[in-house]
Amino acid sequence: MMKTAQNKHVVVGADFAGFPLKEAVKHHLDQRGWSVTDLTPFNTELPMYHRVGFLVGSQISERLFEKALIFCGSGMGIHIAASKCPHVHAAVCESVPTARRAATANNANVLAIGAFFTAPRLAMAMADAFLEHSLGDGYEDWDGFYDYHRIGYDECEAFDYEEYKANNFALVDPHEAPLGKEPRGLAF
């Protein structure tokens, strides 16, 4: 059975560069009542960034966890590696609004954070924003927002490059959803 964010479960991992930031975020989440499964609990013999990405990404691929947090120096390398795992929709973020938007507009299930560029309190707030929001949250007044972004997620999830290539680099059966006018007063 999948461990979900709604039930306050998350899986985390880090390389040597991201380890101290992961520890700070993990402690924060523990204090907030989250059950945190840490695949890199000790700072000795930590796998290289890409191997941590594969390891954590596999937890999403195998549907063991709904959401994950990964940490390396920039967030980029670990994100690329995790994204190689099926069903992983990873986002590299450096702000609270982008972490929230990754969840609410892109339905991302993995948040990558770069420890070289993100202070601990900011990373804590980013983790909260990412873990506590789902697709469409906060955009209920924007007609078509959910449907428009759900199509994007679904088409990414089902994407088959060979099929795309064989169809002259076009989706075989693209779906459409009208996106209404952006509501007034919406900052992002």
C-alpha cells in the first residue's frame, strides 16, 4: 500500500553535499508529525548523487511512496537521476512559490533541493509547501486550471518517445482543456 502525503508519509535521500540540509528538513518534518523514511540516514559512505536519485526515485516508481524529497549540492544532478525512474515527476525548486506550484500545477511527486543555494529554514518552508499541496489546490477559482494541468501531467506520464517519433514528433491523441481567464489578484 502506498504511503501518502495526506497520511504524512514521505521518503527522503541525499548525497554528501545535501546531507546536512536533508537532516534539518527531516528534523522539521518529524516535529510536524511526519513519518520520514530516510534512505540515506548516515553521513558515512553516502552514494553518489545519481545513485541516491535512482534509489529514491525507485520508491515512487514502485508506488511505495506518493512524494519524495531529495537533496544534493545543486538539486540538478539528483533530479536528473530520479527522473530516469518511471512515474517520477521531479522538480528542482529554490523558493516556496515554485515548490508549491510544482505540486499544484505540475503534480510533481519529487522535490529536489540544492543545499549549496538553499538555507535550512527556506528548505523547511519549501518542503511544507510541496508536501501540503496537491494538483489544483489554490486555483479552484480559475476555470479549467485543474483539467488543463491534469492533461499535462497525464500526457507526460504516458509519453512514449518511440510512438511520438513515429508520429512525426507529435502526440498521437492529444487532449485539450480550455484554460479560462486568470482570476484577478492571482500573483502566481
